[in-house]
Amino acid sequence: MKKLSLLFILFSVVAGCSLIGLHLKIHNPSRAGKYPKKTHARLLLGNQESKYRTCYDVKWYRLSIHFPNDLLKNKNISGLITIKSVATSNFDTLQIDLAENMNLETIYVSGSGKKFPIIDSLHYCRNKGAVFVIMKQAIKKGESFILDVAYSGEPNEAKKAPWSGGFVRAEDDLKKPWWGVACENEGASLWWPCKDVMNDEPDSVDVFFTVPAGLKAISNGKLISEQNYPVENDHEPRGMTEFHWHISYPINIYNITFYIGNFKLLHDTYYSEVTHDTLQLNHYVLEQHYDKAKEHFKQVKKYLAFYEATFGPYPWYRDGYKLVESPYAGMEHQSAIAYGNGFQNDLQLQGDYIILHETAHEWWGNSVTANDLADCWLHEGFATYAEALYVEKTGGYIAYTSYLRNYRAYIVNRRPLVGEKGIRYFNYKDGDIYMKGAWVLHSLRHVVANDSLFFDILHSFYMENRMKEISSKQFEETVNRKTGKNLHWFFEQYLYNRFTPELEYCVKDKTLFYRWNPGYSGEDFNQMNVDAVAILPNEPGNFPFDGGTYNVGSFTPSTFIKSKAQQNNNEIRFDDQAALFKATENKSLAKEFEKQSKSN
């Protein structure tokens, strides 16, 4: 119970995890979880295949955003966003996105050649969070064009960052301003105008954040310049400072972020045994926490080394790696991870869960990115499983299975791991994309039954899909290609069926009867194998029977237990630590088999 209590405390504060119910036994609820109503606003945001979005491909963003001089009183921001794109089809209208509560002021278009001799102001119409921009002349496929969008307003505040996102406005322990943003579920259009989709990442981004002098604005990528502006009027008595950051790689735009605070740079370097390159570590922490962070953040290097050896090279060498102290627990912002865990290590990990988990996202979520939030288990399930693999590396296989077993208690089985597409949705209260996602990978390891091959699958999947937006189908294809088998039955069960498979069994006259409950899995799942042992009442220890491994099928022939037992009340234990399933004794099963045998 002490371990569970620690987990309860841990999960209640860490990013990306939630406590929605503890189940000591796997639970298959009869009532499925609901998806949100497909409102007009949700469909406008979630429909990535609209012709108004697919008609252009964003290549580059420039964010120039001015924050208020008094961050403790004023909440409004203003900015100019530049969007450089290439037309993928002929069009005269396109869609960008901006939250309804934000003010859209002007939109201009420009380009090269005779097409755009001057900058043209464009008409647009707003519909919920969508902005439909009408070109004065049709743009042809292959043409480049630039939109400049001026806007202002007060972005919505986060209700429970990072899970329920928005702006986070706070004060540090010295009563100085401390701002940040997290918007994975809500989308980047919550605070700036953009093409707010998962399947179109810009090749690069430049951000210019102007903040009150004396504070720092930290963002993704590499710091290019820091420029102070003198006092110009009574409204800005302190002066302002502009920070320019450059992101030189593709990025999913909900990861574009900022942190404003009284930060101090904590510089370090990491030498890679995989790439033989040196990675710049530029952490930013509150000045009063510098000494504490200097010691605590040393653990970053061992996590980087493990993930590089397991999955492949860290993806953002040019942009570096940094942890930034944040007003919320954590978030995997690319190359600028939010850290708010109070410099505390978890007893089971002997390390910091936030750093371990969010660093894994640099591979899973930031580099290999789901092209729709419906496939977000590719982010969270892989990152959660990466934690368990690290535990195995440092503590052995028993520690690894123990770590996963603790996570299994939080699986709820109310929705399939792959959710509905086109509605930009996952529910932070449903932790299955984390815990069940990790167990799916653990179960796949059992099915592959070859660790060298299994880890080659993970490594190949990462290397082949890094800096791409993909779906779960790509992972299934990689697994099938690498194993030389068709494992669609496995993915159909664990990704698209919300239920955990249930193994029903009973023992009668020294005969084991068993089947996969057809109410929770399809006939194809009969290919799944499990390990079992017989517990003999008159003898100590566990005695494997017939090698201990059986291919379990629906109403397949029974199997005799080979043992010295003289009684019929042998107790059967199935190894549900090796794969995700539940075993349930069904004493009427023998009669069902006998009845079917007679009818045949």
C-alpha cells in the first residue's frame, strides 16, 4: 500500500498522467466512454482534410508577440504572425485558425513576382475558431505566398495545465511574474493565428517575444539574440526586451511555447556515444533555485544516453536540449521541456519522473508525431513504456514488470486506444493512452518473443519515421515487416477494441478447459498465447505443465495437466504479467465444451 500511496501522489502531479480510478483487478466496464459532441466548432478545428486546409503546406512561421509591461495586472498580448506556405492545389480561399475570444485585426498577402506587386489586404470571415481568408486572385498549385496576420487579445487561462490547457499566469516564490502556456488538446490557435493541425508541421520557426525588462522569455530552439528597448512612454516605465529564438527543425505547433520569468541559465553539455556529437544543454531555472537545479538536472544525461542507445539519436542536436522551470508540472515542448516537479526524485525510479517521461517525448510525440490526436497513444504510450524500459535497464526485469503492474491498476477500458479522428480530442481523465499504451507494447514484446527483434522494431520504427506525422497503421506495418507475420489480430484487439481480453478457464478431472471470452475479443485473437502454471495443493512450488505455453483458442480442444496431483482442485495461474489480459474462472466452461463435443 505504501507503493500505491506514493504512486497516487506521483500521478496526481506529473504531466501526462491522471488518476481516474484504481482497479486492483482488470476491469471491463459495460458502459463505454463517450466522445464529445461533434459540434460545428469542434469539426472546424478537428477536420484536417478540409479543402481549405489541404490546399496549402506551411513551410515557416514567424511569431512576433508583445507581452504586457505589467504581467501581474495586464493579461493582453498582441502580435504579428507571418505564415510562409506553398499551394498544394489551386484555391482562392484557405482556412487559418484563431480562438473566438481573440481579436483578428488585419490579414495581408504577399509573394514573389508579378502575382503580388504590392502587399494586398485580404477579406476574411470568421466562423467559430476558423478564419476563412479570401484571396483577391486564385493561387495556383506550386506557388509560394506569405500571409501576415495582426491580432491581439487575452488568451484563455488553463483550468488544469497541462492537461486542460491555456495560459498559465502565476507568481514565483519571490512574487515575481511567471508565465507559460500548454495547449496540446486545445491547439496553438488558442493564443496565436495558425494552421492548427497535427499533420502539417513547418520546416522551421522563428519567434520574437517582447517582455518587460529584467525578465527572460524562453522558447524552443536556439537563442539568436536578446535586445533591450529603452523607455519610450509612461505606459512602459521599465523598458522591454525582445528575445529571438530559432527552431531549425519541423515542429508540431502545439509544442511551440514560451516561458516568462526571472530565469538564470544553467549550461551543461552531453557527449553522445551514439552520434559522437556534443549536445548543448541550456536549462533555465528561477534564479533562487539555481544551486538546487544544478545538482538535480545532472540526471538528464543518463536518460539521454539510454534513449539514444534504445531508440536512436536525439533528434534536435542543432537546437539543443533544455529544461525550463514552469508554473505547471511538465510538458514535452520540443527542445524546451516544461519542468515543474519541485526537484524531487521518485523513490521507485530513483530519479525524476517528469524529466524521464518528458525527455522520452523528444523521440515519441515530438519527432515521431501522430497525424491526429486520435493516435496520441503513439506519444504517451511509447513515452510511458520508455520509463519502464529505463527501470529494466537500471533495476532488472522484475523491477520492470513491477513498474508496469503498478500502472496496470489505472487502466479503465472505456475507449479504444485509437480514438475518433477529425475532432481533435483526447481526454486527460482517461489515462489509457498512457498506461494501457505501455502495456500494449509490453504485450507485443511477449508476442514477438525475441528481445533482439523487439528492440530492433522500436529502433527501426523511430529511425524510419522521425520528423514525420504518422498513424498507428505505420507501426503495425513495421511490426509485420520485421516479424514476417501478420499481427493485425493483435492490433485490432489492443488498439481498436476497448476491452482487455479475458481468458475463461476451469479445471475438471485434471483437465484444463479454456477459451478467450468472445464477448471481449474476436476469433482472430485465438492466436494469442499465454503462459500458465499449476499450483498443486499437496506439494510446494509451481509446476509447469507441458512446457507451460499454450495457444489459446475459442472452444479449442482441452489440455491435460501433467502432474502427480491426486486431487481435482488444482489451482491454475496464468501469467498475466507477460501480456495484458485478465483470467477468470468459469466453472460452467467444462459443461459447455462437453455439450459442444456431443453436438459435433
